[in-house]
Amino acid sequence: MRAILDQVRRIGRGFTRIYTDEKIKESVSIYVCRRHAERSRRIFILAIALLLTGCTLDTPSGESVSTAAISIYEPADGAQYQLGDLVKVRSLASAPDGAASVELLVNGQVIRNDNPDPVLKNGAMLQPWQPTEAGLYALQTRMTTASGAVLESGIVTIQVGAAETAPETVPTTAVPEDATITPTLTSTLTPSITPSLTLGPPMATANENSNCRFGPGQVYDVISYLNHNQSAPITGRNAETTWWVIERVDGGGTCWIWDGVVTVSGDTSQVPVVQPPPTPTPTPTFTPSPVPLAAPKPIGPSGSLPCTSTVFLEWQPVSHPNGISYYEWRVTYSGVTDSGTTTSTSVEYFVTCSASYSWQVRVVDGKGNIGPWSDYATFNIP
């Protein structure tokens, strides 16, 4: 600031009467503001350039310093889905030397591996997945670059379906016989009378609508039922007292019911142990050979097209005994790969002029099996 004032003083020595100190200060202030504005403009332009070049900086030695990264931006952490929903996992991937493969991990297990063709340098990756069971799942994507570097995204957790009621199972260890209800006695004490406790016959009362089976276990067929709050006399038990033999309420003998679904009352001390019937031999089932999925055949567009803003990618439908869940498509242009899914046999796609496009499509059946990619279809827009 002093150097600027000295320069002004030297220039205006002959004009001291015309230019006052206030005029000099005003000129200096305008000069400083302009210098700050120019510096801010250069910093903003440099930041934009860094973003457009993928955050690549030049070191003093002339070498480039580049970063590679992958992250999941869909679904959001804590997202909830219903069983049967399609979970569309979308990742943002950046790799200066290109991503050779992108794996989708569910609870630490690789459930699909995609190889971008051509390699993905900077763009989005879609990896659909359809859960077959309800529960809490941890999602993660792992990218292997063309140079062999391996990078992993952060973990995203999702909830599929509501918490399930535990199925009827046979405990593998003995369950203590603590389900007997001891009634509360109210007695009037007199000098000559001592009340005594007398338990009634053993009974099983259903806590919910329950199956009654041919033997003590889920391997046995269901032959009767005991509805909610319905009671039946107990005539036997297994050695572990985890299953009870009761009289069928619909008549016709006895059946076995699990201790976990009933409330037992009465005196069970004299209930005999009953030998279970032989375990039924399962009937072998015929497993047909799987039918391979065919690749859809692209219909269009192809060749040279007039300049336009959108095109419709169309292909022939594919049928399969498992049914068709959806089609997956991908488009490559200018080193960028875009992808998506649809249940139709066509999709509207936004394009730009002066570019060449290549696209493929494949099918996913009703059981989540993924078919092969179709041949490339290409078109260009002058």
C-alpha cells in the first residue's frame, strides 16, 4: 500500500492542489478492490478446471497425481424395501486408467460382477439385485482398475421386509418342564381345616392357531389342528418334554403338538413318554435341467440418424419358463457408459448430436438369473 501511495505522490507532485488526499485514497481503494476481484476470479476458474479434469494436478516434476474412487449413491443408508422389490444399486466410479470390473457385495459375499465394455473411467454403474429373503443387508461395491488397484465403497445398509416370526422348530436340547401353571389358592383358615392342593388332569391350551402333527417334528405331516384358546387332554410326551401327545379335537386318535405354542396346565408328573413314530422317507423330486436364457436381439436404432434429442432403443422380447423379470440395457458413448432397466422391450434415451453410440441389452428371469448381453448395435448422429 505504501509503494502505491509513493507512486501516486510521484505522479501527482505537480497537481497537489488539484488532487487531494481523499482522491488518492479513493484511487488506491479502487485499485486494491480490482486486484482482489481478479485474484478471486482466477481461483474460481482454477477450481472449475480441476473439477472438469477429474481433479488431476501437475506436480513440479511434471507427473500427474490422479485419484480413483467408488461410492454408492443409491439406495440411501437405512432404506427399506418389501420382499420382492428390485434393489437398484447405483455407484459413482472414477478411475483415470479405467475400471476393469465392478463387484456388488451383499453381506460380504459377491453376488454379481460386471465388466464395463469399454472400461469405465468416470460415470455411473447400475447393478440391480432382488433379495429372496427378508432381513438386514449390508451393500458394498468393489472396483478393480485396469492397473490392478482395488477400491471399495462405503457400506450401505437396507432393511428388506418386516421382522419375521420365528418358525416352528424342534429344540435340540432338553427344555425344562416349567410350563405347568401353579394355581393361586385362596383358603379360609380355621383351627380344624387344612386345605390341600389338587391339580386337575393335564391339558394343553393353544396360544395361537397351531398345527398338530403325526410325530414330534416338522418332518411329520400335519394331521389336525388346535385353534387359539382351544384345549385338549394330554396323553403323552417325548423324552425331552418338548412335544406333547394330545387327543385330536376333531376325533380319530391323537397327534403331536409343540410345547412352544401351547400352555400346559394340570398334573403332568404322570404323563408317560411315548416313542415317536418312524421318520417319514422323503419322496424324491425331479429337478429338470435349467433352460438357458437367450440374449435379446436389438431392432434399432442403427446406422446414421438425423440430429435429434431422443431415440428409442428397441429389441425383440425373450421368453423363459421362469418368466421375465426385467431387461437391463447399457449405452456407451465418448468413453461414458450409461445403463438402466425396464420391463418393456424399448426405452427412450436422450442423445446429443455429433456423437457415436453403441448399445446392448440382456434379460433377467423371474428367479434372478442373468442372461448374456446381446450383440452391439451402433448408431451415430452427425
